[in-house]
Amino acid sequence: MVDPVRSLEKGTGEHSLKDNVSQGDKSSPKGGMKDILDPRKDYVTSGHSTSQPHSSVHFNPRFVGSKSSSINSEARPQRHTRLSSLNEFHDPFSTAEVYYGPETNPNKHVATRRVNRPRTMSVVDTASDFKNKADYDRHLLKRRGSEDDTYLSSKGNRRFFIENVDEMLRKLLATEDTDKNFQITIEDTGPKVIKVGTANSDGFKYVNIRGTYMLSNLLQELTIAQSFGRSQIFLDEARINENPVDRLTRLIHTQFWDNLTRRVDLNSIAQIALDTKIDTPGAKNPRVYVPYNCPKQYEFYIQASQMDPSLSLEVEYLPRDITPEYVKSLNETPGLLALAMEEHVNPSSGELTLVGYPYAVPGGRFNEFYGWDSYMIALGLLEGGKTHVARGMVEHFIFEIEHYGKTLNANRTYYLCRSQPPFLTDMALQVFKKLGGKSNPDAIDFLQRACQAAIKEYKTVWAHSPRLDAETGLSCYHPVGLGIPPETEEDHFDSLLDPYYKKYNASREEFVRMYNEGEIREPKLDEFFMHDRAVRESGHDTTYRFEGVCAHLATIDLNSLLYKYEKDIADIIEQFFGDEYHDTWDDLITDSQYWRNLAQKRKSVVTKCMWDEETGFFFDYNTKTKQKRSYESATTLWALWAGLATEDQAKVIVEKALPRLEVLGGIVACTERSRGPLSVKRPPRQWDFPYGWAPHQILAWHGLSKYGFLSTATRLAYRWLYIMTKAFVDYNGIVVEKYDVTKGTDPHRVNAEYGNQGADFKGVAKEGFGWVNASYVLGLSYMNNHAKRALATCVPPVPFFNSLRPKERNGYGLQVLS
């Protein structure tokens, strides 16, 4: 009998959708093999059918899950187009190249079986039961089938048949998920073994799957299958035994980015506009605010609201002048701010319609377009070949600057007064290169528009009151605003406000209303919230580095970014504006030398006010007290990323500052000495020791490499990737917002005010976390094959470094560690 699956692999079979749908009862576990939805055939999950043959998709399973396959995924033929991926991810059982994972060809490894040994990870005894005759016989008595001994020669190239997905999932959770959190981790105390039927015996015979890693991968695959209504599936062992480095990389490129991508269209806007952070009567309905001079967008959103009145989508225009008083007035009726859109032609009707540019959000619970997260995410998107999404994010920044005056913290009304760390020029340059650079006129136009927006932002936001310190020329995070930030949890400020509740004999709600409306005056609270807004604008919310002082600090991170702006703008004006730029905002004509002079002036002031030769740190400068502070932060390395530090300063940073920041898992946010002691009244802050963040790692790697310290960057990258991979292997495929980089056992556990985004999932993580996903694929570019193999087996940094030959140690910038 000819196996249609094998025929399809050889290119001899063509099957339409109707050939693939079973005629039996697919929900019945008794339906047999004929009732299986064959995962190697082409299913469309949107509810629309197609007769296009599967053979039109040319794929080589050898490259499935590889980097090259991920990068070129956009070029594959698509069955249908979706304009929004909100809360979606591609059906991994739809096509063979998506489902089956890496190829396992036993003919390649005849000489050794170690290559394909099961990745039990946490199991000490990895011997299969067939090696123990007593166990083998006992299983024969207990089951209707027996262990499939034909797999003795398979060397790991096995395929399983899950006869009943729901039942297998129930059994797996019942026996292995002992802490009942719908994850299988090293903390679960189950037997760490389960029997699974084999495909070549129609599920009658079985093999054992062992160990935390393989069982958690099985849980993930079953959860995905169940979410798509699969009652029976084939499953390659290669999928659950996959090299964890390859698996995480594949998931980032093929699932995580798609799940984090949003695009506003007529069908998605109501869901994107909903805001779970605000719990006021006026926030119950989704609402969109449109700039006063965007009538086409206003008409688009009105059309969206009329398509389905049950969604109760409300659409309003913003005024020409957006003041702090107006922004505060929207606290009870917050809404989504419109972003950039492009015109599309409906191929069937020929009508023009607007569609939003795509963008990626930090994590799955977010629908807003965020500030500096987007830069880090864009670097990962570009590495994965998703240039169109990265470009869309730059288009949104250009739109925000034009219509809202700044790149926003995020596109919600309560962020209208607040920006975030500026990365637009470098972000645009990175996308420009991927678009073809100077050889593509469209890329040049794109870069020119981004530069114009960046110049406007520079002049009107960062080099303008109240963010500009006129005496030094340095800039601070200092947004304007009134009242208490409405997006925080209801009780977030209770410890601060409790004395005021008592003073005015008022409830929380009544006091907040009186304070926000100006019925009472409390200068100390005004001062606190001025700094609190500045902390949020800095992106580093929260840290003891900024508490009660942020709005007065000229930080090394912000001024490094503005130095990069000045240098980038100079280069773009010189190359793409004929070395002469006429700014219509202030009617000033500048050339490249003007901007280079600004950069040189900033560099001189930073060195004078912030550089500390003794410690090797760039410290923040307090513009009010006119003193340099001594808080040792990882952002000192941003001076290297921006190219602001001299060669000598870079050397001192590596020799003196870096050893204070380098820990088990890479760069820590600040030193323990600077953070100070913790107590009940002084709880942990998430941007302080012992936590590490992806943007700090990414900028450190790039900055060190720029100054010739590539080996040091490689060492730090290995440390960070180890922490990520270890958590991924031990904790059910977890990828989270931040890590405790001092712990090797459970680094994803963060005991700080906001917890850890990305940890709360059931069965399978679908999106990871934006800038952490980016850090993984970027960090791997520093790794050779030897390092990748060590990461795949979770070899800790110090043992790995000490195992290297002397010449190899030079590649990590170290001697033998103890």
C-alpha cells in the first residue's frame, strides 16, 4: 500500500482540502487512522477552503526550523492573508514544514547514537525500559500493546501517534503537573515518564518519553493541537526532543513574532482599543482618538464602529492643542490613539481602504504600540527577516511625532504628555539598510522622513524646556502632566497616600478626585508625581536610582542617546540632503557640521559632569544640586553603544566598571552597593540588583564590540543566553520580561513590584516577551557552534569558560575563572 504521506514528501502526491477532511467522526478516539486530520496536508484555519494543491509549496524538511528557513519564511506562498494577528498564532499542524520540526535522519549518524539520545535533561537514569527485561515484561502485562522494539534501530527517528489528544493531555497533567499550574517543570515531582503510542503500530505499541524537557515539550504540542481542535495527531520525536537552542530560535521566528504583531483594520480595532488597565465607567467601551487633521482616519473608524454596533466603539477627534489639562480630563474616558495607516485597494471591488502599518507589542497582554521596547524588538524582527513590521514601527513613530509631538510611551491618551528613551534615528538606519539602502529610492525617502521627524522631536522635546537644562545643555526626563497616573493599579500609591487619606478624612477614590481636580493643594505630592512621571518616561520604572529625583537628573542613558541622534542626523543630512537641511518648524538651515558641533559639545559636557575615572562609570548629573551622583548603573555602557566614550574611557569602563556589573547571567541593572539594603519599607525595585534586562545586554554587546571588546561581548552574551536557555528548558518553555541574573535555578522568578510578564501561561508560551526574544536571536550571533552546543546542554558559564583551551579563552576575554 502506498503511504500518501511518504508520497507527498517525494513530490508525487497532490491533495486538496476536501481530500484531507475525514469523513468519520473526528472527535471520537475510536475513529481509527482514517479519521485523522493528516498534519502533513494543507488545512486553512480561518474557515475558508481552498483547492490549491499542497504540492505547490516546495519545502525541504532538512531546513525546517533553521535560521535560513525562518528568515525566508515571508517568501513562502500563503494560502490566505490576515490583516491582524491579534491573539493568533499560525496553526502548527497546517503544513508539514511548520509542524514536523527538524529532520532526524538516522543514516547520517550510523556511527553514533549520542546525537539523537533523548533530552531527558533532569532525569539521571536515561536508560529506556526495554533494556530492563523485568520492566519490559511487566509493561506487557499491563497494556493492550507492548513496547515497540522496532525502534531499537531508529536512533531517535521516531514518530508517535496520539490517538486521543484530550485524554493524553489529561493524563499528562494528572501524573506530571503535581503543582497544578498547567506547566511541567523541574519543580514537579511526578514520575517524569509517560507512554506514547507509535505511529507505525497505529498506536498499539508504545515507547516511553522521559524527563522534564521532553514531557514539557509534549505538553506544549498537545496544548497547541487541542487549541486547533485536533483530536488525533502524529508527532515526530524530533519535535519534543529538539535541541533547546534551535527550538527557542524556531519558536521566536515562526510563532512568537507573529503572536506579538498587531495591525489595525476594520475587524481588529475594537479589540485593540479595549484597555484592561483602566477600570472606570467611561473606559468600558473601546474608544479611539484621532488627530484633528486626519479626516480619512476619522471616517475609517466611524465605518468600523458602524460595521458592528454591538462593539460600542466610540470615535472622537483630538483638539489642535493638547495640554496637560486636556490630557487629565480624559482620565475618565481614556482611549487608543490613532497610528499611521496606508491605503490599500480592495482587489474585488477596487475601493480604497485604510489599513494600519503592522507593529509588535512587548507582550501578549499588550495591544498598544510602545516606545523604546519597539527599537529593541525591531532589531530582533530585522534579524528574523520581518522588515515590514520593523518598518511599520518607524512609520508609527513618524506619525506620533507629527501629530502628538513626540514618540509616546505608548499610544493611549494618558501617555500624551510622556515620551520614552529616543532611538528613532538608529532604528530608521537599521531598517533603511534592510530595505536596500542607497540603491532603493523608497528607502531613501523613508530615511529622510524619519530624519525630519527625529529633528522635530529633538528640538521640541529633548532640547526644549522643561527637559533641557539651559546651563549645561544636557537633557533630563521631565514630562509635564497633572494628577496621579491613571494607568497604575488602584492601590499602587496607597503607602504614599495613606497619610493624606487620614488628613482629609477621605476614601482613596474621594482623595484622588479632590487632588486631581485641584480642590486641595499638596506641594510634596506635586513634587513626587513630577519625578514619578519622569521615571516612567525613562523606561526604567522603577529603581532607587531615580526615586524622588529623576526629573532633575541629566542621565547618562538619555544624553548618550541624544549624542547618537546628533551624530546620525549629521550623517543623514550630509548624505541624503545635500548637506543642507531647511527646517520648516523654526526656519533654520543647518548642515552636517552644525549637528557634529552639537554632538561634540554634549560629549565634552558629559565628560566634565558625568565621567568618573576612579570607578570607570559615567554617573548621572543632578542639574538642581549641580553634583555628580554615584549610583552605579548598567546604563554607563550606553556611552559605548552611542560612541560617546573615548577609547581610553572605554578601556577603563571594561577594566573597572564592568567587573562590578557582571554576574552569572550577564549584566545586572545596577550594583548591589548602589541599590542599598532592602526591608519591608524599602522593597525590591525591578530595575535594580539582582535583575537583568534585555536592552541592557543588547546595548552592552554592541557597544563593547564597537570599541574592540568583541570577546568581552561574547562572554556576556553567553551568560545571558545561558540564563534564558536554562529557564526555557526547566520551566516549560518560559521566556519572560526580565531575569534574576544572579540565580541559575529559577531566574524567571522576580520578587519586585510588577512581577514578571510572560510567566502566566497554561500549557504553552505563545509569544515570549518582545525585547527578550530579540536578545536571544541577537545574542546567538556572537556564539560559535561549540558555544551553541554548550548552551543546548545548559552548561553554566564558569564551567564552560574553564573547559576552553587557552586560545579559545581569548575569544571570551578571560582567563580561567574560579
